Amino acid sequence: MRSVLVTGPALNEAAMAMAASHNLRVITMPPYATPQEAASLLVAKQADAVIVRMGHLTEAAIAASSQLKVIVKHGVGVDTIDVGAATRRGIPVLTAAGANAQSVAEHALALMFSVSRSVPYLDSRIRRGFWDKAESTGTELFSKTLGVVGLGMIGRILLSLVQPLRMRLIAFDPHLSQQEAAKFDIPGLTLVDDLNILLQQSDYISLHCPLTPATRGLISAPQLALMKRSTFIINTARGELIDMAALVEALSNGTIAGAGLDTFSPEPPPADSMLWPLQNLVATPHVGANTHAAATRVGLMAVQHVLDVLDGKLIDPRFAVNPSVLNASTTTTA
């Protein structure tokens, strides 16, 4: 019986049923188990595939199963996978691109609203008997400037979601030309070619770029210093995009107005993190993609990717992080 190791808990019910109907045994792990634990399970089970949910998949883990034929990310961010090691072994690394984009974009918008109106802070206060009506004044999103860093599907959906708020929309994506951005047909969008311009002009900055050597620490002290004191920064992408120490300093001294974070470095943050005393921070535990609808779409897509590779079917290269390992017999054009 073919098997797939999931680095984390079981997939959603529909995905598990799909796997069972195709005689694909699913092996699960505790959340955020160590790479060594994943390697040990792969040695013991000789799994045919891995679906990466939580934690890191290292070169040692990838080498642990001689039967390993495909690695699938339960989502899109592959910074927790040693893609180079997989490529050297001829193992395709696939993603569930687009399956959770709507949920993540909605979560980014929720963080924008929540930090603008101090919703979690006021909720905690009222539960403790306080009534801060006279002292609490929030910020409207209406007519403000939203700067989106990264015009992938999530960033584009967020720009569409805020259209009724009549926000001024600007974006920075060094991988897109003006002509390519125009094809997205987002009313009122201006693409800038300098990140600093976006940082200086935006009232809200939402990060939607992958973690790469070029984007690690993208937002640090110099970038925070460029922002207006009224600026809010939102991160539903990867925690390592922001220098956390610099962000704590900026939030503490009023360099910027606030932050809404769904991702951190490290994850989870320590209990004594300097983030937690900050009242102008709204934090959630990397749950942007965690909706029932997204879990179903992502789980089904991940299992389908596994089955397609194991069954020798054509693979759409748009889902491959390392399309060079796909040969003519396993590739279909977009």
C-alpha cells in the first residue's frame, strides 16, 4: 500500500477520504515535530510522498526514504523545505498554489480592521470590567493608502477586497512589469518600482511576498523609519520578512502606529517575547489559511498532487517549485 507522511496532524476529512479511496495510507505527526522525528518516520515507513504542513523537511529527512517520489507543500511557502536537496534527487516539490489565497487575504483584511480599532485590546478590557468608550478612538480604513508588497494571488485578492473602502492602492513587486500588472485589471492600482516609495506613502502596508534570501529582513529599522507615524503594517506571509527586534522598537516608541501579525520569527514566539506587552499589536498564530473552505481545497489539491505523481500522470508545471525535474512524461503545459 502506498503511503504519504504528513508533517503535522491529519488532513481535513475530505482529503483523508480521498486518500483512503485511492489506497493511500496517511501517516501523521504531532504539530511542529522536529526534522529528526520526520526522518525517523521516513526511515521506518519508507513513505512514497510527503505533505509538508508544519516544521522543516531537511535534506536528511528527504534522503531517509528510498521510495520518496514527491513532496507537496500544504500551502505555498516552501522555505521550510530543502528544495535543493529534493531537486538533486529528482523529486518534484509541488504546492497548492491558489487554494488558500482567499482565506489569507481575508485574514489580512481582518488584521487591518482589528489593529485599526484595537478590537482585541478593547475586548480584553471590557471582559475585565472596563468601559473605555470615552478614551478609545480608532482609525478608519476609508480613503487611506494601502501598499501591497507582492502581487501574487493573495495580494491581488486583498486589493479587490478593499475596493468598497475607496482606498488608494499602490503595490511593489520587482518581478512584474507595468504591462503585466495592468493585466490584473485592478481599478486604481499604481505599481511603483521602489519599495521605499511604497513605505513612505502607505497608511497600511501588507506583506505578500515569499521568503527568499533577498526578502529576509525586508522590513527592518531603516524601512520602519521611512514610514509615517500613522502607518500600520500587516504580515500574513512569513515572519522572517520583518526584523522582530526592530518592529518591537518601532511599536514601542511610536515610529509606526501598529502591526497585525499572523507570522513570526521564530514560530511560535517565546512566552516572554517583547511583542506581548504591546497594546498596538494584534497577533494570531499563523492561521491565515485556516478556514474550513481553504482546508478542504488545500487538502484535496495536496492529495491529488501526490496521486498524480505516484500514478505517473501529467503534472502542471505551474505547481512545481523545481519544474526542471519534471520530464516530458510527467509534464503538461499550462
